[in-house]
Amino acid sequence: MNILKVIYLIGFVSFSSFAQETVGIFYYKNVFGHVHSKSDRTSTSLTNMSCGHPVKVVQYQLSTVKGWSLVSVGDVKGYVETRYLDQKRPDCFQNAHPKFFNALNLDLNELYYWGRLYDQYLDGESRIQ
Amino acid sequence: MMFLNIVLMTFLAQAQTFQEKEMENIDFKELKNVLKEDFLEPVVEQKIEKVKEIKEQRQAQQIEKFNYPTEENFWGFISEYWLVKNASILKWDFEKPDYGLEGSVAELFEKLGLYQKKFKILPLNTPVVAHFSVPGNDGEMIYLISVPFLRSLDLNKLEISLLILEDYFRQEMAFFRANVNSPELAASLGQNFHNKKVSLKFVDDVLNNYTKLAFDSGYTFQQQFEVTKKMDLMLKSHPQIWNVYFQLLSKIDKLVKTNSAYEIYNKIYPSPEMQIKWLSPKEKVL
């Protein structure tokens, strides 16, 4: 009985800390990407992630820097551009064609650059006036 | 993290449903008489059918994993793969100021009635490719633009946007795809290679064709003529912008004739001099 109480207590404590520190679980939606050390595209990469990777969002849309969120991925805490996060699991190329994708045998250098690509794009769209 | 994912995926792939486990644990043949007496035979048949269905679905899912990309999701992927593979040549990974180019390109497109066109601009820190475009995902286009090239010509935002508009038409008029296509590509896209050896020849062919087009062979005179005529047609109702475009071609023509770093430009986009001729009003012979 005592063991059950301890388990319940541990569960409650971890749930409370999760609820306090986490906005929710989001998913990364580009082919590859980086968790940045600062809310800045040029800042160093703390870790690399692939499409569909679950990201624990600690602060959604920073009030100080527009378009960035504070996230936790594994034991790494850093910043990701909010527009690259999705609440639903995204349709990822590597999940749709896993055997083809694996056959490409991407190396670490390519994973790094593929993530950097999204840091370097300037996105735009013409709209109906 | 990736290892954990692999372990989880393997576990899920091997996991059996409740119905499948039940079918394995209970020998229905042994219980045939009991089931008959209890009128449970139809229930067993239903269960057998259900398990068969689950197994077929699972097998179909396994086979689907061996699908080659489709026409819809191939181009954006291969373009980014090419950009990644050529990152050290194209030098797009560099720190740059906010040029605000996205706004001026969108403004020009909107002025010309080209609405809801999504695009990505990728500045390059090298003169090896002056400007170029590749298809992106979901109908988007990716425009590469060399910062040293823009600086050499001291181009303003409208002039840069006009170069991007030219590249837009090269994609829109299907000239890009016509130049990078390979026979293996059409035969592979959307196909399945289950129980066959995966072939990446079409990937290599297309990547090589991208490289050849961007760095070496470029567009044909006919394609360039059609793009120039399209630009002429689109800009005719905006004489000021038309004049800027005409002046831009003169600037480029002068640069490529005097600066050896841009010698290749005439081969990739033949040629600014010809474009000026095609746009110039024909002289009347009296």
C-alpha cells in the first residue's frame, strides 16, 4: 500500500512539474532542423532533429522575440522557430517513403546542412489585394 | 534519440493485435464440437475473417514503405537535396543582413496579378550562380540569388525582383523540368520496389542534371527567347517597370562582357545582348 502511495506521489509530482513547464507537445515539420542556443537563426545548433520529432514546448511564441518558441528536446533546452512546429503529427517525406529515404544514406554533414537550409530561407508569398 | 525511435518502430511493427494473439492461443479446431453445440461457429468465422483483414492491411502497409516518391512530393525534396549536396559550392550558409527582398518580390508579383505564389529566396555568398530557381514543395519555388552578383551591379529591390520574375517564368513554362528530366525518373516516380533492389539512378541523374543546368549548359536560346517575350508581355502594361527591366538587361550585358567572374552567365541565360535585341522595337526601313 505504501509503495502505491509513493508511486502515486511521484506520478503527481512529475505531472505537476510537466504541466507547469510545458505548453504542450508539438511536432517538428521540416525534413531536418536544429534546436538553437538562442532565438536567432544564426545561433549555434544544440541538436539536430528530423521531421515528426516530438518537441516539448516550454514557452510558445516568446514575448521578447517574435516567431520563436522555447522548447525542450530530450535533455536539450533551446529555441525553434514557431512556424516549424505543428500540433498534429506532420506528413513527413521520410515517413512516407522510409525505404527510399534510408537508401539515400545521408551523412551527418548533410543532416546538418539540411537543417540549416530552413534557417537561411527568406519566405514570402504574394497575396490577393 | 534516433535509436529509441528505431526500437519503438520495430516494436510497433512486430506488435500483434488482440485478435491475432487470440487466434494463436486458441485452437478452434479442437473446440469445433463445443462451438457447434453453442452455436458459436459464425462468431469464430467472423474472428478468422477479421484477423485475415488485419494481416492483409499490415502487409499492405509494409509494402507501401517501399514506394518511390510521387511526382507531387519528389521535386521539392530533390531540390533541397541538391542544395544540401552543393552547400559548399553554393555557399548559402552565411550570416546576412535582412534585405527585405521577400516583400518587394511579393509586391511585384501582386502588381502583375500573380497572386498566392509562395516562394523561398536563398541568398548565395558566391558568384558561381548569379540567379537560379528550383521547384520547392507544394507548388512553392526556391530562388537562388548571388549577393556578390547583386553588389557588382548595385541592383535595387525592384531589379532583383525582376530577375526573380524571369526565374519564375522559367519554372512556370516548364523549361526547368524539361531540362533536368531523365527517362528513369518517369519510370520510377510513384512505383514500388518491394522485393526488388532499390534503384537510385534516377536520383543521381536528376541531381547531375540540376548541376549541369546551373553551372554549365543553362537554358536554350529558344527558352530564353520565350521567357523574354513573356516578360515583355507581362510588363507592357507597366511601362516604368518595363524600362527598369530593359535597363537591367543592359547592366547585366555590360557586366558579363567585362567581368570574368560572370563569363558563364551568357551560357546559362543566352544572352542579355540577345534579350535586349528581342525587346527593342524593330527599326523601320524607309
